[in-house]
Amino acid sequence: MARKQQQRRDRISELPVDIVDKILGFLPIHEAAKMAVLSTFWRDTWFSLTKFIFDSRFLSHIMRKYRTREDSDIWVSAALYVINKVLNQHNGLIRTFVVNFQGNTRKSLKSRSFDIDQWFLFVTRKGVEDIFLSFMVGDDYRCYNLPNLKITARILDILVLNDSHFYHVPIYSNLRSLRVLELDCYSLVDFDKGCTRRELQPQPFVLNVEYLILSEYIFVSSDISSEFIHLLRTCPKLSTLDINLSFTHGFPKLRDEFHTVAQRLKVLQKLNLTEFVPCKPYVAFINRLLACFPALEEVVISITRSKRLFNVEGNKEVLDYYKDEVLQFSCCASTKVKRSFID
């Protein structure tokens, strides 16, 4: 009898709360929610999750459940309703908050900016450290103004802003605690505008960002070199820089000002460059970076995975030629730098 009772014990429920929280964090959020019906223990655990990820898996679930032929976008309202309800019922701290509507919304979310304001204010009061936002805003390209986080966002560690002209960072937002910042080309421009407005204040604006990621370049006709240079100037503690090399199209010419700013980055030791294509502009851009950053110790260049690039006979020789152009570049600002390519 005692053995049967022992076999019936719910050993997972006996785990420490923080371990259970991590386990549920690996599940799609709609699957984690189903655990609430098992017992009071699981219901209380669901209400106190520290990681909320509303990503493509969550959106696919909402679409299957709510999408209709009459109104194909009704699921967007349903998704916002579910997120609001989950947050309103939550107890405890929130460490990670992810909303990724990329490639899924047809209509702009501008009309629902109040909901997004409330998400920001709620999670920052809950001690959020990591925020990832990605929205497809439709054809109007109107901006969403991030709410004022001056008081609430004091321990924000990671901020990711992607996809089109959707974000404006208010001048008084507290971003001093940021350690990781990820931007695409549009978000870079708008983020820089916010930084420029702050510099009108008595105290010069400086970020404590240690890891900067320029994740994706979506074709724009304008030169965004000045925004890139200005962002580097505001990040004097930068130690790792990731650049998707498609950004090369946005930096047609890096002026002498770039060299001056780059020389001040004394702790920038690692440079990760992705989506390398064997061509003169990419090689020239990489060598320009090598010639300007004085403290580099490691440069890792990832070759694009595009199958079309290597299906043509002779492209392997072309790739090797341009790789040598980078590996044998002798005018590096740092004497310690090691360069490598990965497929």
C-alpha cells in the first residue's frame, strides 16, 4: 500500500518553484497555461511565471482557434485580449517579456497602442530585465511611441526592437541599465532620433550597452552612417558588436568621424559579422572596421547560407579569393586581432 502511494506521488510538483518555472518556460505559453487545470499548485505556478513569450507558436494557436473567413484579422484582437488577460492575472515578478508579431499581422497595431503601453508599464513595474518586441506594422509605417519608463525600467538588461518605423523611445526613458541592445535598420534610425533629443538635456546621454546587435537591414534608400556612428558614440563600454553585413548597403561611406569614434572604443574586443557574401563592398567594409577598432581580439565572419550563391561553378574560388582579402589585410588597428570564417 505504501509503495502504491509512493508511486502516485507527483514528484514534479515537489520540485522547487524556481525549477518548475524554468520547466514551464520551455513550453509554448498556451501549453504552459493548460497545466493550470491540474491542481492548485499548477494554477498558482502559472499565475507567477517569470518568462512570457508570445511568439509565432502562440500566434499560430490563436489563428487556428479564432480566424474566420469573414474577418481574417479577428485573431489579432483575440491575441491582444489573451495577452492582456494573462498579464492582469499575473502575480510576482516578470524577467522576460517577448512579443513577436513579425510577418503575421496585416493591419497596423497603431490603433491598439494603448494595449502595448499597458504591457510596457506592467512588465517594467514587475522588474522586467529582457524585452523583445517585433511587429509587422503594415503599409502606413506609423510610429509607436514607447511609454515613459523613467521610474519603472530601472533594471532593464536587454532590449530588442525590430521591424519598421514602429518605435520611438521617449526622451526621459531610463535605459541606463541596458547591457544588450538589438536593432534593425529602421529601429536604429528611430532609436538614434530618441538619443539625439535626449542630448538636448543638460547631462550628455550615454548608454552602458556592452553588447550591440545590428540584426537586419531592410532596404532603405538613405545613408544611415551618421546614425550608426552616433550610436557607437553613446556606447563607450561596448565590448561585443554583431553586424549583419547587409547593413553595408546603409553605410556606403564611413567618414573620418567613424575612425575618431571607433578609436575611443577601448574595450571592444569581439566583432561578429554575419551573412558574408564574397564581393568587394563587403570586403571593403570589413577591412574598414579592422582598420579602425584598436582593441579587437577576435573577428568571426559567418558566410551566408544562401544556396544560390554556391550553385554556380567557380564560386568556391571566388569565395576563397575574397576570404584571403580579409585574412591577409595588414592595416589592422589592433595587433592582437584574430580573424576566422565559419560556414
